[in-house]
Amino acid sequence: MQSIARRVGQQSLKAPSPSISSLRAIYPVSDHCYGADHPRYGSTLATKGVGHLVRKGTGGRSSVSGIVATVFGATGFLGRYLVQQLAKMGTQVLVPFRGSEDSHRHLKLMGDLGQIVPMKYNPRDENSIKAVMAKANVVINLIGREYETRNFSFEEVNHSMAEQLAMISKEHGGIVRFIQVSCLGSSPSSQSRFLRAKAAAEEAILRELPEATIMKPAAMVGTEDRILNQWARFAKKFGFLPLIGGGSTKIQPVYVVDVAGAIVAALKDDGASMGKVYELGGPEVFTVHELAEIMYDTIREWPRYVKVPFPVAKAFAMPREILLNKVPFPLPTPEIFNLDQILAATTDTVVSENALTFNDLGIVPHKVKGYPIEFLIQYRKGGPQFGSTVSEKVSPDSWP
């Protein structure tokens, strides 16, 4: 009875504010996090990795790795592959989402019961963000968008949200790792607002959390990518593919599964990747024209191109940018003619000479030609089994 009385007496001395009490009623928060009078402390990221966290089981999705990761942007392209790899090693993954209840449905199957936890949140509500991070010890930010909408600008999505996550993680007190996924080519001097915003986010995060890890993947290819799929759909629909700037821009595409593996490798190391920036490019450098040739080769179509100079491409893309905030309805999502992506394509996007890469994380990235782009067979005119060799193409003379 005395011990019960002591516990009751201790609880009565803590008089939390009504807002914190309501938040704790929904998502229990430990007392040392997010108190009403809690000052913003310095960075509390662990100087080591997650080696000290409790592990139970022999490994695999049915074990407990001790990592509780909040993955912002998990419902996107890279997110599904990262969640799969995290769940595979016994990580509990908290999946914040702001859209439909169906947006995260495919992720639930990637882990055991209760391992993947969807949590609805509002990225503009700080208390909502704190709630989805309350039980986490790792934060991974995948939020990013290559085009603007009437509701979200480049700067808010790619810079402000990332900076806010870093500030909340710094205040949290229990976050041992913070990983930010940026973009290869991000620079304060870039013509692209998207790349400038990503560069500003990197600077803000490292200012708040010097121990954070920054990943800068090149253009990612994979089943749901927004490069080869867009090209193939355009080529099938219109019978040709526009090459902006003549297709001479150099890129270094990377397989999305390799990028997810790099994030997991950084998370599992003994803190060696903390405070570092990694540039993740594939093993080969292509021009846009060369990559388009590989796409055509895979879908068994005869290549037809229309070279579009940069000024003409900008003229095609400009009307959407002018009307974006002047019309009372949402405009279509730009695909080939995205003004910001056209501006980004004026410079080559390849890994820097002295940058940290996949090799420093112990990963050998896949070559693009082959399995990483096998999904393109769905665009073949005769079906996925059409043709017998990769070099076989459909002659225009044989078309019905």
C-alpha cells in the first residue's frame, strides 16, 4: 500500500497541460519528451549506431531488431523498398501518411502483424509530427516532390518540412539516427528550384543535427519510376519520344533497391556514416539519348526521336507554371515537359570525383540494363513474352 501511495503521490506532482494530456491520451509520450516547459536542447543523436539497442530473435521479420523507425514519405517510390528492407530485419516501421487510407495498404504486407504501423498526420501541424515520432528512435525523411502544386511549393515540401523534422528530432531526446534523402545535383546555385530547395534542406539539417546522414541518390529506376515509365508511355501513345536538349545531358541512373539498401547499411553500421554525405549513382554514366535507346531496346520498338532545344521545351512547359496559382482548379501533373526538370537537365548529374559512394557502405550497385528495367516488358506490343533477344526490334514495315 505504501508503494502504491508513493506512485500516486509522484503522479499527482506532475501537472501536464491539457494539450499535452490529450496528446498522451492518443499517443503515449515519455515524460522527458515534448514537455510544455521543455527547452530545445542541443543535438542528442547517439555517437554510435544502433548497436546498443535490444535485439530478440535470430533475425528476419519475426525478430525484434530494437529499431523503431518513423519513415516520412514511406508511401512513395523509394519508401516501399525501404520499408520492405527495414521490416525484413525485424524493425518496427511507423508510416506517417496524410492521404487516403489506401495509400499505405501495400506496406502492411511487408512485415508481421503490428510491425508496420500506419499513422495519419498533418505535415503542417507540429503536434501531429511529434505524435508520429514519439515512440521512434530512428527518423528517415524521404519527403520530396519534383513539381509544384497549388497547395505545396518546392520550398515547403523539400526544405521547410525537412528542417522541421530535424528540429523536432533534436528536441525529442531519444532519436539516435536521422537520415535525410536528398538528390544528386542539389546545389544552391542550380537553375532548378527543386535542387536549390534540396540543398537548403541539407544545410539546415546539418546545422540542427551535425550527426545526421545525408543520402543523395541519382535518378532512380525501378518498377514505379518516373523516368522510363514516362518515356515508354509517351512513346507508345504518340509514336515518338522528345529528347530535350538533344538528349546530350549525362546522368547516372541507380536502381531503387540499391538506394534502399544503402540507407539500411548506414543505419546498421556502428556510427561510421553519421555526419557524412553520400552520393549514390549507378555504376554507369549514360546520356539521356543512350538511356532512351536502352528503353526502346527493352520494349522492342523502333526508336523515333524528336530533338527539342531547351528554349522550345521551356516554352512548352511555361503555361502551367504561369497558370498554377491563377486558376481555381488543379492543373495536370507535368511529365515530359516539367519546367523545373528541364532547367535541371541543362547540367550533367553525375557523382563527384571525391564523394562517398556505395563502395563506402559496402554495396555493389546493379547495372541498369537487365533486371532493374525488366518491368518495361509490359510495354511490348506483343506482350511480355514477345521477342527472343534483347537486341530484337520491331520493324515499322512489319506493323499491321
